[in-house]
Amino acid sequence: MPLRISTRPALPISEKVTSLRERAACGAGDVSGIGRLLSWARGLGYGGRGGLRNLAAGLALLCTPALPAAAEDVILAFGDSLTAGYGLPVEEGFVPQLEGWLRENGAEVEVINGGVSGDTTAMGRQRLAWALGDAPDLVILELGANDMLRGMDPAAAQENLAAMIEEIEDAGARVLLVGVRAASNYGAGYRTAFEGMFPELAEEYGLTLYENWFSAVEGEDLNAARAAFIQSDGLHPNAEGVERIVDDLGPVVLEELDALDAPAG
């Protein structure tokens, strides 16, 4: 399963990363170090040279990013901390769980983690072009929660989402739009405007809308649901919560993948 969240230190300025795939690969410094080892080995005798070459070749294999076997479709999960897997071990986050679910259900896919914790729609709009460098077939667009938590104007968020939808479609990818509910402490007018922008965008652009990210972890007893499926911060789903979200969202993603393969017209 591809690892899409880097645990390495910040990249040096001289190291250029051109896509989310490269962020998960070994750094240029690692590869150049292997090259220096191979060069040094040329000056040794046959026995020492052969041993070091074998070692260096093995290290090079370890630093070669694994490619998905016969992946037919690439999905970019583009969002904020909900997509990124905030507060969870990498393997328990949304992206690894979704990719695992899709593969278990017969889809040959690669799911790329384009989630950045704290991102607003404006921030996502600024970095979208770079994220599209991996040429996804489908983009799961999940942004807006941080706009709401900061009390930002829903009209501005809607404008940013519309611009991102158009940019994604211009890049040749399909969009699955994911909405979120406004917090209950906001006034009725704000909640109506914020929550209403998602179905408005879906209708305007002819998109499939998954209306509420948290719908699978809500219930009649909200306190019990929070205790079972939400982290102690009261905002982000725990591993069990992510599993429920994936179980509910997964079939929608499968339908979107089927639509990619459907004949035009």
C-alpha cells in the first residue's frame, strides 16, 4: 500500500519535489550517496568492489519507490486534516483505509494522500495545480471545514471550491465532492449558507455529492457516537470512525470509478 505522508525532515531548498508521489520516495541525497559509494568501489580490488556493489545495489532497490501493480485508476484524495489522517498512525488514516477497502472490493487503484491539516479552501486552491501533477483520474474534494471553523464567508469558500472543480475538470479528472455540516454554535443563516454551497456546486457542475463526511459516525445519541468514533479533540475521527466512513463512502467511490470506464455519450 503506498505511503503518502512523508516522515522525513523538511526537504532542503536544492531538492525539488514535483509531485505527491515523489514526496513519498527516497530523497535525492540518498540516491547520490549510493552513487558515491559505487564510484568509490571502482577503486577497490575485485572482492571488495563486488561486495560493495552488491550492498549499494541493495540500497538502491530499497530507495526505489514502489509502483502499484497494474493500477488502472489513480485517485487523489484532496482535502484537510480529515483526509490527511490527523492524529492517527499512517496505516489507520483515511487514504490507506480507503485504498485497502477499494482493493478488497475488486478495484485496482492507487489512492494518493493530498490532505494537509489546517487547509482552508483558499489554501487548497493555491496548491491544487501541484497536486494534479500526478494526473489523477478521480479527485475526492474534501475542503471547507476549516473555513467554517474560522467563521469565513461561505460565499468565498464556494468560489474557491468552484475554481478547484473547474481546474480539476480541465485537467481531465472526475470530481467527487464531499461536504460537511456547520457547527451547531453558528447561527441559522450561516449554517444554511455554508451547508447549502455543497449541493449547489454539485448541481451546477453535475457532480456526485457525498453530503456529510461525518454521516457514518453520527447517530441519535451524539455523545455515544463521539465517544466511540471521534478522537479526544472532539473533531477528528479515530481509526474505528475512519473505518465506518470508508465503509459508507467506499461504494460511492466505486460508482465513480465505474463512471470513468463507462463509454461516453
